[in-house]
Amino acid sequence: MSSVRARVWRFTVEKGMAGAEAVQAVEIGQGPLPVSLAAVVNINALACDLRKTVDQRVRDHEISLLLSYIEGSPGTDPLGVDCPALDSSSGHIRRFVSECTGLGVMTAASEALFDWKPGANGLSSFDVLPGKLVGTYAKKGVRPDLLFDLAAGPLAGEARGRRRDHQQMFPAGKGTQPQKARLEKLAQWSVDHDDHAYFMSWVWLGTGGVYVDIFLPDDSPVTAGLRTGWIDVPGSAPPWRFRVPRPDPRRRTDPEPEEPLSSPPDSVPESGGEDPADAAGAPVGTVIDRAGPVVEAAMNRSFGREDTVGTFSGVEVRGRWIRGDAVGQARHEVLLGVLGERVPVDNRAQRRRLASQAADRLDAFLEGRLLTIVHPVDSPRPSWDRIQSELLE
């Protein structure tokens, strides 16, 4: 189980008649955030438009590519980055690696801060939701990445990341201009969606490993009961504030590009032939539940294409091992497995496993029906008996 260094900020959005007017941020502190490389792979495998055809070859390649740049460890060492390889890559590949890492780190932050429980609390990609959420979320403009269905209410998460070529991995001062620009847009998105709860994670990849700035709104009931016991250094940076610029009505502004809401010809129709307009005005929790059949249909298709690798709690598991050798020699390989059906999971046991400091523990993560296991290629591949015993203990 690896870790990243996290710096946590609380921010307040000052609102006026026209919406968000200013943002003020205060540092809470810093601490080691446990991050499972298997969870990073798992979340990215789910964060795609499952309404469309999911090509297993493409997903395998994406996993192999990501594991070629990001380095985990069996113990509690920091998550690492192959910076020479990353710096030799094109800009869009660097963005792919940083944003994939950002999704996994953001999910780890939701566990540590908000007590999100994989397998118990819902998790959806906004790429899956729009067709089900017509009338609930805007069709155009800003859109976060993931939607966490917490007991206190839905929480939107935005994951961003950048390569940082500095010895000091955390930028000093009052936030970077790209961070401020994204907070401005998210603040207005929240106002436009009835003060929807949200947070943002911003990962930095460099020779020092992976670091993350986490920005949490100060006035949301969803983020009120934060778990901050893992923070070991209190905040010392001075508070900072910036104004949200108002758009000039004389200038035309184009919304951010979005995926089309209509399904392509080869996609799977939404469950039951439901009219998307039926979702208009429905509670967010209700429409999140309606997206469930889309995910289950995608899992059924993946399950039908794979070979059996074992059973878990009496349920067949199918999948394959993928080597992270898209760039150079492989350091990791990952099992991406799909369960034939959902099984009850002891979330406390999974959390103990993820937080374990033992070097001989498997890096495994189970979310819904998708199981991922990452292990170093220089050690024997774990037997299925060992995999099942660790998942069940």
C-alpha cells in the first residue's frame, strides 16, 4: 500500500446576486494519504462511458500504459513516477497519466476524509450519468469527474493533475492560476446546481513522487464531518483570497466541450427504454440508482468475454493478467477481473487491507463487480487461494 503527500485546504465561496463572487482558502494541514495502486486502476477502468462499446483491448492498453509510468510499492513507500519516461512523452500522454492518477488519488481522499466506502456507497462517472440526469445536471459547460453517493448526500469530485519539475513539490503562495480558474468554474457550477456539494483534488507528479492539493468547501453539510486524524502537520500557509471575474456580456463565450448526450448507434440502450425526460427534477439519489443497470449491462458484457480465473464467495470470477510494459520493462502486472454477480463485502476488512503496512499483503481492490489486483513482476504471481483468503479475511 503506497501513499502520497496530501495538503488539505478549506475554502469559502462568497456569493452575491449574480452567483459566486470570491473564494477564500485556508490550509488545514498536510499528511500521508494511503493510495492503493489497484484502486487507481479500478477507478479508471470504471470511469468511462459504459453506454458505449467498451473495447477490452483498449482498456488493457490504457492499464498497461498507466502502470508503465506510475510505480507502487508493497509497503508504505510513496507512490512513484518514472519522470524520464513521462518527460519524453507527448503532452496528451502526460495529461492522460496525471489525470488517471488524479482520479485514483481523489477516490482515496474521499475514503480518508468523507468515509466513503467502496462497495457500500455509490460511485458513478459523470460520463455515464448525463443521459439519466437530464433536468438534474446541466448538459453543457463545466462537469466534474465522479459522483460519490454518501449518506449525507451526493458529492461531486473533480480530479486534475500536472507534471511538476520543481524540487519543492507543493507550489508555494496563494494557489496556482490554473487551480484558481478551475475553482472559479466549480464554484459557479455548484451555485447553478442549488449549492451542490463538491471538492477538487490536484495531483503533482515529479521526481519527489506524487503530491496532491485537496480543496474542500467550508459551507457544505456533506463535507462537515471531515476525518482529519491522518493529518500530521498543521497548516502554516497564510490564507489567500481571489475574486471570481464576472463574464463580459459583450463577449461571446463558448461552453466547454461535452460528450454528446445521445447514445451512438453501437451503444447499449438505457435500461427499460426509459424516457430521459422522466429524470427531470428527480432527486439525485434516485437518478443515480437508475444509472445502475447501465453499469450492470457493461459488466455482463465484460464477464461474457473473459476466461474463468477463480471463484470468490462461490461466485465465478473471469478476467486476465495485464503487464505494465507499454513503456520499457514491466514493473507491475494487474489482474482485472469481473465477478458474475455482486457479493456482500466486509468494507472494514477491505479498509484494513488497504491501510496495512505489511509488505507481503496483496494490493487488491473490489468495487461492485470489478476486482483489481496489482503485484510486482519480480515476485511470484499470487495463487487464487491466496487471493480469495486475503479478500475474505
